Amino acid sequence: MLKLLLLIGVLVGAYYAFFKKKKSLTPPSSDNSQEEAMIPCTECGTYVQVKEALMRDGKYYCSRECMEV
């Protein structure tokens, strides 16, 4: 009985050592850091992501209201 438990313990240990996927402690690197950058609105100063900002004449705006002022 003891030999069977020892064998099962060794097999479980080997599984966790070699086959269990390890979690990474570092976040995955993203190549789209430009899209995640926050920029201030030219009119009101509210920070907005580059991908969500509106642009006119080279200036970034958070909404149409700020862009039309």
C-alpha cells in the first residue's frame, strides 16, 4: 500500500514539474502601446486614449463638443 501511494505521489509530482503550465508573473508585452497612450484634450484637458480621440488640424479632442468650440 505504501509503495502504491509513493508511486502516485511521484507521478503527481512529475506531472506538476513537467506538464503543468506555469503562470507568468510579467504581463505580456504589447506592441500597441501607442494606442493605449493617454493624451489631453486640447480644449478641456481631459485625458483620452489615442485610439478614442478625435483629431482636427493636428490637435486631439475628447468629444465632438470640444472639437466644435
